[in-house]
Amino acid sequence: MSENDNLQDADGKIELNATETPQLEEGENTSTEPISEEIKVANETTNDIVETTELVSEEIKENTTIPLVKDPENTDTHVEEIEESNAEDAEDETNAERHELESKDYHAMSMEQLTLELEQLIENYKIQNIRSQVDEIKSEFNSKFEALLDEKKEEFLSEGGNEIDFYYTSNAKKQFNNAYKTYRNTLSTYYKERENNLKSNLDNRLKIIEEIKGLINVEENINTTYKHFKDLQEQWRNAGPIPRDRYNNAWNSYHHHVEIFYDFLHLNRDLRDMDFKHNLDQKTKIIERAEELAKDDNINRSFRELQVLHKLWKEDLGPVAKEHREGIWGRFSNATKTIHDKRQAYYADLDKARESNLERKEDIISKIEVIAANTSNVHQAWQKKIKSIEALREEFFNAGKVPQKVNEATWSKFKGAVRNFNRNKNAFYKNLKKDQYDNLEKKKALIQIALDNKDNDNFGSTTPLMKKIQSDWKKIGHVPRRDSDKIWKEFKGACNAYFEKVHAERNEADKELMVAYEQKTVLLDEVKTLELSGKPENDIITIKEKIAAWKTIGHVPSNKRYIDGKFNKALDGLFGKLDMDKTKLEMIKFENKLDSLSNSNDTRLLDNEQNFIRKRITEIRGEINQLENNMQFFSNVDESNPLVRDVINNIEKQKNGLTIWEEKLKKIRSIY
């Protein structure tokens, strides 16, 4: 066995028929004695077998842990990167999924959007796979909140406040803190559980290695020993993830002793050649797939699939004949290097793009500094400046990421420019107390109008007036801080008193709608207790009659529309009891849903439903394509194989589902 293959082993799929004389030395033995003779010799404890067994036993005693031995050709950077990633995946079987998460520009999001994004990540993804996204969201949120805090503090101080008394928070901050606390608690629980699982799995794997080491000292029929060996191999494959810092060591120790066992077994040359041919065929397919990936423009997807190919090459397949080893490895390594180089070039281009973003952001900062330096004594000019600064802030956040090494400095420079502008702006408005007192008088006049009209029953003319003074209130501007809350409560109280009367009048008009609500309540109870006949044709007619009766009743008050949802839920229960074709049943339920959406007087609901169906069709088609691509790896495997059978059944299931969704799309399009 060559040094290049000292980590490979046969794939274990060959039936044991015969063996050569056990031998641990490198090289090949030309003996082809049948296994019965081998066992006979072993039973007679001939010297060469005893000596070999003793040598192996001594080696096992001295090598309870086998150091990492690498293929000399594997020392290239592009291969080491693959091996490091696979070792990481060995610790967390879901690790690869985190690379599939959609990459978003969190820098361009508001604090509210960042909070919502964090909540959705926690709800929809495994907690261990979202760490990088959460860290980036947290960093962006804190940066934006600090900038807002600085701005609020400047305003507070400009209005005469004492710095020691300043305090500010927001609903977005509270909501974000709650979501982040949930993330931390859930992550902590996960890591505690995983630590125990990894340790248990590692213990199991080490026990398997010990059992394999002991096989060559067992005095039993060689076929029985071989069967035991195959059982241990299957246990190894199903043993679960282990700590990645122990991955390479455990893997190499396992394969080292597997090879010792194969040397002890020493399968005959014909079976070995068959095994070599099988491995060569499979490795050639892996190479061909790697060469296809080298042409793919989706760099990250290619790299992830290449990792899987390397794992198959290393863990699932054994050696090939010596004359092919160097050639196929060179070819595989070249394809790997091509993908690696493309990936490096991709990130280099990404850095160039971020350099361009840096130039844009520096230009934006310069514009802010110019605006901040150009002071004015006119209120309208300052309002224009404020709008310009807000636009530049938005442009800054949308400009994209900059190189990591200058990220903090760029952000600090941006905050400093905005802070300088805010100081100048606040200094200007600090001198506008007269305008604020004028605004106070204007708002008091609006309060008087609201008080004079809060009891007016002429809703037709008074309602527009009350809405107008509310709009005027927003346009007037700031008043002295000490008066702000007081006059707002007075104005709001008068407006609320009037509109409560308006709502009471409308509730009177809603009495007819309440009658419809009561009728629907009765009909809902009937549907809930409805007993089906067991004949689908008759039961469908009955259900449709109930649906028609429901529509005939008409609308209910807006705050009672939840009853429609209860009715649809009851219908779903009835549909679920029908013994009929699932596709037909699904379309009947969908038609009922479309009727409800059509009668809602809100076309957005239909649009949302159509967009959802289109998205679902795209997803299913993608799943079918992926499954069909996976089938290429089983081109030489019989369809009766359970794994292949599962893939075929899954493809058929997805295609059946696709047919239903396409029918739904046709149905909803016919409504427009």
C-alpha cells in the first residue's frame, strides 16, 4: 500500500469469498489459497500468522491514537480549505445549511426592519445556523441606535437639559433586546445539549475503533469475523457528529485500523481488482462532476458541493490501482484548484466593489460636512438642509459595505459629520423661542376650535373641519417643551370626544350588520355539528349549499369578520372527512377560498395569493431539479435500492404536488 493511500480503505461492499495470506508489510502477496485453507492454517497457529498477529497487536497497543497523516498532494491550500470545512461540518451536521441562508444588506435596513429580520431568523431557522447573520444585525442595530441616541442627546442639551438627566429609549430598542435575549437563551440551550451529544458520539466511535482493533485477535470463523467487521463499519457511519478538533484524528485512527484488518484479511487479487475498478469508476464520476462545477458561475454553491465530493472521495471510497492513483488525484486536484481560484477571485472582486462603496461613502460624508459648515439664519433653509441630510443618510446606508479594516473609521467619520450638523441645527433652533411661542398660540387656537365643535351633531360639516385642524396641528411645528404634553392632551381629548360620538352613530348604522353576524353564528354552529352521509357526491352538494347560504347572509361588522375564518376552518374539517380524490378535494377547497377572497373587496388579497402560488411552483420545480440531479449519482445503482427508491418516490410526490399548484394558478388567473 502506497503512502498516498494509507488513509483509504475498500468501501466494504465486496462479499468475502477468499483471502490471501495475512500480511502487514507494504507490497502484494501472490498467494491465492482458498479461505478454508487459510482458516486451517490459522487454527494450526502457523508461525507466520502468529507472528503477524502479534505484530499487529503490539502496534495497536502502542497506537491507541493515530496521528493525522496527509496525502502529500493534499498540502495544497485549496485542498486544506476543503478539509477544514468538512471537519467543521463533522461537528455540526446542519453546519452546511448556514451557508445557504440568504445574504442581505443589513446596513441599508432601519432599526425596525433589523428587529423584524432578527425575529424571523429566530422563528424560521435553526438557532445554530444564524450566528453570523445575528452578529451582523446586532452590530448594525447598535450603530444606528447610537447615532439616534447622539442626535436625541444633542436636542435635549440644546433645549437646556442637563446631561446627567438625559435618558432615551424606543420601542424598537425594547423589541430588539427581547428578540436578542430569546436568541441567546435558545442558543445556550442548544450548545449544552450538543456538547453532551458530541461527547457521547465520540465515545461511541472510539469504542468502535477498539472493537475493530480487537478483531484480528479473535479466534473464530473468518466469515463471522468479517460480518462483525461490516456491522462495526455500519455503526461508524451512523455514529453521529463529533467535535471537529477530534475529527481528523478519529477518522485517521479508524481507517488505520480498518486497513490493518484488510491486511489481516488480505482479499484475493480478483476481488481486489474488482474493488479497484469500482472505486475508479466512482472517483471518475466525482472528477467529472467537479469539472462541471469548475465551469459554474455560482461560486458559493460550487464550493459547497465540492466539499461533498471531497467527503465522498475521502470517506466513502477506497483506493484504485496504483497506475491510476496519481492521474485521477491530479485531475481531481486541478478541478478543485480551479474552483478555489475562482472563489478567491470572487472575494477579490468583492473587495474591489467594497472599495468603490468606500469612495461613495466618503463622497457622501464630504457633502454632509459641506452642508453642516454652510450655516443659515432662515428657518426654511434649515428645513431644506434637514431634508438633504436625511437623503444623504439614506444614501449612505444604501451604499453597501466597505472593507472591514476601514468600517469603524468610516462609520465614526459619518457620525461625526452628522453630529456636527445637528449641533449647528440645534443652536439655530435654540434661538427660535419666539417662533415656538407663536406656534403655541396657533395650537391654542386649534384647541379652542376643537372644544367649540366637540359636541356638534352636524357630522357632515364638522368632521372635515376636525380632520383639517388635526392636519394643521401637525404642520405648525414645535412649541416650548414644558407646554408640549399639556396642550397635546387637551387637543387630543377634544378630538377624541367628537370622534367617539361619530363612532357611536356609525355603530347604530351597523345594527343591520349585527343581524347578519348573528345569522352567521347560527349557521356556523350548524356546520360544526353537521353529520356527513358518507357519500362524497351528496356530501359535496350539502357543503356547497352551506357555503351558498353563508354568502347569501351578506357582510358583518368589520370587527366581527373573524367569523369568516371560523367558517372556513369548519369547512376544512368537513372536507377532511370526505373519502374522495385528494386533488379534486383540494381544488374544491381552493375554489371556496377564492370566492372568499373575491368577495373581500380587497384585490391585494388575490394578488398575494397569486404571488404565493407562483413562488410555491418555483420552489417545487427547484426541488424536483435538485432531486433529478441527485439521481445522476445513482446511475449504476439498481432502482430497487431503498435510497434510490426513496428519491424516485420523492420526485413523483413533488410532481403530483406541482400539478395541483399549477391548477390553482390557472384557476386564480381566470378570475382576473
